[in-house]
Amino acid sequence: MFKHRSSKFLGLLATIALAIVLSACGNSGSGSSDDGKTALGKKEIEIPYIASDNSAPRSLVIAEVLKKAGYDVTTTPVPASGPLYADVSANHSSFHASGIFPDTDKSYYEKYKDKITLYDDKNFIDDVKVGLAVPKYVQDIDSISDLKGNKDFGKSVDWTIQGTDARNGVMKNTKDELDKNDLEDYSLKESSDQEQFKKIQGAFKQQQPIIFTAMEPNWFSKELDVKMLKDPDKIYGSDHEHINLVFNSNFKDQHPAAYKIATRMADDWSQKDEEKLAKKIFVDNKNPEQVAKDYVDNNDNKVDDWLKDVETE
């Protein structure tokens, strides 16, 4: 009798043990823990970003929130859009917060679309303008169409458009239009973002004419009176581009909580906050990482919402 009961008891223990093992196996790829919270997944994450524009504060704040959740985050400054997409396409643990759609970064999306995923349920930033710009003190140039046949203005800028890194989408769009229609007499000068800003800043100080590739919102457009030129022929696509998250196609499966946090931030991001952060970094010359940390420390309610139902460590 004792042996019979003992064998039954041992059999029950074996059944329970098997159930636990099967349950663990079933949850291993689900991204959810036993308490219903989203699991972190793999801890290492990389966020490439362009250090010279508004993507810097945006990206660094995301990094600080992910660190708060328990991730090991590396932020990597890159000079242009091309390296952003190349990095994310090659690294399963990478994403960036600087995708300009539907037109500006379209060529990069098409190139890497088998390896990247676009999150656009809501945009990080709405109503983005991409194209050419001049200082507001430049008279009679309000549209790209005003450039055609305007020899006085053309000579004043040496028939040159001051550009940035050739791997930015706005540069690709501009190159495609050189020698055509309104830009047929112009050339495009490649440089870095920093070099371009120095040229623009120098022209403003001297109140000299200059034409350059530009995007709004951007921190220096707030500091300098910049006039984006109308684009009647849609050289640069939509009048209202937007900025979105771009993930490696494997990122969500490998880092489920990080994906949830980043997309929540995109849904809830304040453009006004971003402009304030950009001013601190680029105008007040504050340490960018410290600016991001201070923002996270001073916005507990927002951070709590972003981390809700996430299995933080």
C-alpha cells in the first residue's frame, strides 16, 4: 500500500515538473513574463543618431529611458542619414529615431527594406519641411521658382547651393534636380552639417545672401531667421514630411520591451520639449547626455507611462 501511494505521489510530481517545463518553453519567445509584463529580451541596444541636429536630444532621451528599464544602451553619433540606415540594417539590436518620410528617406528605405521596419502608427514629429532655404532678409526669393532667371541673386551666391553630407536625403533630391528647370544654373556644394552651419552663420553675420539645403524643425532655424522656400514642383516631395522610428526587422522579437517603450515615446513625444532640449545642447552648449538625463529625471510621470507594464530591472 505504501509503495502504491508513493509511486502515485512521484508520478504527480513528475507531471507538475513537466507542466512547468512546458510552460517555460511556451513563454520563452513570447516577450511576456508570468505577471503579464513585457520582458526585456536581449539587453544590448545601439541607437545611431546625427549629433548635429534635433535627432540628438530625441535619441539621447530614448536611450536614458531604456537604461532606466535595464538595457545596456550605446548611442553612436553618425554624420548623415546613409550611415543611420546602414547601421540599423546590419545590427539586430539597433534602431534610429530620424526617418524622414514619405519622400526624403525613401531611397534608403527601398535599399534596406528587407532588413528594416518602419514604425509610423504615430509620427515622432509631424509637419516636417525639407528643401531649400534662404535668410529672411533676402528679398524677392520666396519660392524655388523665383530662382529661375534671377541672375542678380544667382551671381550673389556664385550660383551655389550650400549643402551638407552627400548621404542625406535632401542632398540626393537636390542633386537629381540640378541642370533642370529652376535649378539648371546651380551647383551643389557638399560639406558636413557643421561646415554648412558655419557658412550660414557667417552669411547671417554679414547680412549676405546664401541658399542652402534645410529642414524644419531644426534648432538653428529657431536661432536664425530662416525662410524655407516654397516648392511648387514638389522637388522634395510632400509639403508635410514626418519623422519616424526605424528598427532592424529583428529588433522587436529580440527586445520586446524596448520596442514597446520606444514606440510609446513616439506616440507621446512633445515637439516643444525637443526644441527646448535642442536649445540647451546647441545654443547653451550644455553636455548632451546630461541634458537628456536631466529631462528624464524631471519628467517622472512621462517616464512612468512609457515604462508601464514593462519588466524593468
